[in-house]
Amino acid sequence: MASAVSTSDKDIAKAIESMKKKIDKLVIQQGEGKEGIFPGEVTNGQVHVPPDKEMPMHSINLPFQGKPSWITGIAILPSGKVILIDHSNEVVTVFGPSLNCLRTRHIYPAPYDVASISSTRDHVMMTIPDSQELLNCEVLENGNVLLGKRLKTSIACKAIASDERYVAVCSESDLEIFETDGKSWMMVLDESYTSAKFSYIAMTSAEKKVFITDHNNSNPHIKCIDFHGTALWKVADGQIRVCTGISVLGTQLLVASWDSGKMFTLSSQGDSLKTFSKNTIAFPWKLLTSTSQKMICVSQHKNVLSEEDKRIIKVFYLV
């Protein structure tokens, strides 16, 4: 059954519509040569936020499901819908483009992460670590999640990233990459890494690179690996320390620092590390960007957070 939309959901929907109107107005202003006031402008594939500015922030609030939430998966779909995975409660929740709750569905064994696998249709793939599987799903217009075929992996796959033709998944120390011909998926890489403790993954199939955050206690870093499994570079920086979420944002990478609560950008070559904005997020976990939907979504995770904070996704909008 559809979840009832509360008054707060309606307020959020109104706020989002208002923000979209402001964005449209500012885009027109900039096109006319007037100075825009909204930070987060996209230029030549890069997002620019003045370092002394904060980006306007909204929130998605998950309903309480019985246990303290752990939001480990986020996907932003071509239609503008947002999917959240609450791993602790084995629940997948779908929100509409205005961030109103559409549907919830329990899936067992519990999924961990989710990625959009199409640029035109609301098709996603979820990781199921306990059964070592990838689950194909279709999200209908009303938010219903239709479960499809399962793809067996050889690892307890957790994090996932997709660039349509390719899907990359990782466990804490293993990486697998799959390629599709439009009908079926074939594994093209299966590699293990010693002393690793991977968190999340991003990828660019055009450059045939994957980017993984590694929160190894003695050596936390960001690692770039090519489609042959070779490590190309590693970034360990005191500004970031433990890095959790990572996503491709235009021609840059956007990463979340669990320690500082800040977001940083760096190039796909591992250089030009910069603070993204003044915004701070309490213990950011999963991070996802969508340049087509002009959105950034970030979940929060740590035992000391309140039960309510664990159910909140921070949402930022880009011009």
C-alpha cells in the first residue's frame, strides 16, 4: 500500500518546488548577464561553489521501521525519483521527484546499495551481500519496485556503481566489474586486494576507471583502479582522513569525509583536492550525485547519532 503523505512531506514538496522556481529564475538571470546568487553552478563539467558559501539544503525523512536505520544505498533515477535502502530494516523506499514518499518494500536478504543502470528508464541494480547476488529491479511510475533477475557474484558485494554498460561492485577487499551486451551481464574483472577495507565505489567507463574509498584504520585513502585491476593512484590527505561516500560529479569526483563532515572535490587524476562548500554533515556515509537531476544526496551514520538523524538524507540542489 502507498505510504500516507504527512504534513511535513507536503511542506517539503512545496519547498522543493519553490527552490526549482528560484533555480530557473537564476539560470535566466545568468543567461542575461546578471549575477546569480545560488552557489553550485555547473560549468564545463565542473561544479563551482564559493568556499565561503553554503549550499541550500533540504532533507528526506524516512519513516521509522522498527530498528534504528542505516541508510546504505541511494539511487537517483532518470524520472527524478529517489530510492533509499535502509539496510538495518531490510526496507527499500521510493520517493517522488518532489521528495514525497511513494512506496516502501521489504526485501530479504537485506540489500545494501543500489545504482541506476539506465539513463532513460527507471531500472536499478541492488547488491545483496548475504546471498552474494545482484538484483535487477524496475521502479514503476507509482513507486512500486518490481523484482527481476538475480546475477550471482563470487563476493559479498556491498557497494555498487554503474555507467550503463558496466557495473562495478566491491566487498571490503574485493572488486568485480560486469559488462552487458544489452541482454546479459558478463564478469570482466575479479580482483582481491590485501589490507583493504573498502567503503564505496564510483566509476567512469569512458576512462575505464573505478574509484574506491578505503577506510583502513591505519591508512585511509581514495584509490583509483583501472578495468584490468591495476591501482593507478592513491590519495591520503589529512583534510579528509576517513572518506566514505564517493561519486562522479561532471569531470570531478565528490567525496565525503566522515571525520570532518565536509565534502571535497578532486580530479579523476587524483589531484586538485578542494573543499566543496561550507556545509557540514554529521558523519556522512553514502553520497550520490546526479548532474542530470542537479542533485546531491548524502546519508548519515554513526552509533552516537539520534535515531531520527539516522533516518535523514541531506539533499543539495545544483544550478
